[in-house]
Amino acid sequence: MNAPAPSETLRELLQGQGPLLFLTGAGVSAESGLATFRGPGGHWEGRNPMELATPEAFASDPLTVWRFYAWRREQAAAAAPNPAHLAIASFQRAREDAALVTQNVDGLHERAGSRRVVRLHGSLWRLRCMRDGEETDDTRADLGPLPPRCACGALLRPGVVWFGEPLPEDALAEATSAARAARVVVVAGTSSLVYPAAGLPRIASDAGAFVVEVNPEPTPLSDLADERIEGPAGVVLPRLVEAAGIPTGRTA
Ligand code: BJW
């Protein structure tokens, strides 16, 4: 797949020192076979995921919402990290000052080897008790009868952030400070429609960062971006990492 090469300005910035921020969305996992939210194939049993990813949907029909998330867990467990995830992990290994903020809940960045992942929208692999809010890790392939229940008898819910819910305070604070500090921000695979995540590149840009958008399609961020690289993240991100002089382990 063809994609434009990074500009000379961007190559120099990538080779230089100074904090860099990757901000990722569902498009980064598309080449692992996971559907994006707003793209083709995003519907589940004919339903729009945006109608299921709400506290209201869960309150009125926890079983259906849980069936959707059990399916998402299965899909994510069966998927493997792709060259985009691996490239970011290589960059972070080589450069201590590279931050990764993701809206994804699939765990593929972690499985690619990224050790420092700021998760803005939670994780498919965390469960939260509806009675006391306590969260636990749970990577079981089979959750048993749905909807799952806590040992205390209360309903469990997925440990993700739905529309209208606040983002985890510490993650949002960390992401905002990484945006303010960044010299370069690489925004990959997000429609840049969902706030507050979509506001981070503006914060970075206002603080002087060079903003790069990696996406086959234009988004509301495109006009603000200093550089747009139209192409799939799995092709473009390894090239950016190579442009920085960091080996990605790729042979082609
Ligand atoms: C490729 C590719 C390839 C394809 N390579 N690219 C300010 C203004 C307006 C509204 C708001 C605002 N502030 C807050 C709001 C409200 C709301 C919001 O943003 N609404 C907008 C939609 C208008 N935000 C919220 O409600 C947030 N909460 C909040 O603000 O709380 C405030 C509060 C404070 C105090 C008390 C109470 C409240 C919460 C947002 C939660 C979002 N949750 C979801 C579900 C997570 C769980 C789950 O996964 O099921 O997060 S919704 C969904 O959208 C998911 C995603 O993380 C998120 C973003 O989607 P993403 O990743 O961008 O995916 P897509 O599908 O949209 O785009 C994919 C892109 O990839 C496309 O561009 C493709 O072209 C591209 N692509 N293949 C590279 N190979």
C-alpha cells in the first residue's frame, strides 16, 4: 500500500530530542481485524455500537450490552498486534520520552510491548462492580453466564468509559500534560470526533507542538495538523519510526 513519505521537516523533528506523543484510536487496530466504531463493519448484530456504549443502554438492557462486550473481548483476544502497534512499542523502547495515549480498549498496544500506555477510555479487560465501583482485571475467554456478577452479587460492567461519563482523572491529567509537553504529536487512526481526547492535539498545537495526522481519511483535525500522511497506520507508523533512525524489526 502506498502512502506519502514523511516530509524533511518531520524527519528532522523525529530524529531530534524532545518529548513525542502518540495519540491513537480504533483505526490503529483496524489492520488487526478489529472494526472501527464509525467505519464499515462497525455494527454488531445490526446495531450501532454508539447506541450500546452508553450508561443508558446498560441500565435498560445489561444482557444485550454484555453480549456486545463479550463479542468484543472474543474479537480482541483473537487479534494480534499489527505493525502500527509494534512500531510505537519500538519507538517507546528506544526513546524514554515517547508517551502513548490511546482511546482503544482492546489491549493490543500492551500486547505489542508498550509498557507505558495511558488509557483514556478504559479497558475491555477490566470489570467494575456496580455496587462499590471496585475494578478487577479479568482476561478470561469465557465470562460464564451473562451478565456477569460480582462475588457480592451485584452486576458487573465493562471497565470502559461510555458517553457522558468522566474519563479516569489520572489518565486525562497525564494525557493533558503529555500534550502540553510534546514537541511532536502523532495522531493515528482516530476520527477526532470524541472529546476530550479529540481536544488533545489542539492543546499540543497551542503549546507549540508539530501535529501529524496519520489516517486514510480526512477528519476534523486535518486543518489543524501541520502534516497529514494519508495511509494506513500499519504502513505509515513503521516508516515514521524508521525515519527517526529506530529499527522496527521489519524486513520490507
Ligand atoms: C485508519 C485505518 C487504518 C481506519 N489506519 N487509520 C466537547 C464538544 C462536544 C461534545 C463533547 C465535548 N466534551 C464532551 C463531549 C461529549 C462526548 C463527545 O465527545 N461527544 C461527541 C461524539 C460529540 N464525550 C463524552 O461523553 C466523554 N465524557 C465526557 O466528556 O465526560 C465529561 C464529564 C465530566 C464530569 C462528569 C461527567 C461527565 C466520554 C467519551 C467516551 C467514548 N467512549 C467510546 C466507547 C468506549 C468503550 C468501547 O470501546 O466500547 O470510545 S465511544 C468510541 O469513540 C470509543 C472510541 O475510543 C471513541 C473514538 O473513536 P475512534 O477511536 O476515533 O474510532 P472511529 O471509528 O471514530 O474512527 C476510526 C478512524 O480510523 C477513522 O478516522 C478512519 O478513517 C481511521 N482508520 N482504518 C489509520 N488502517
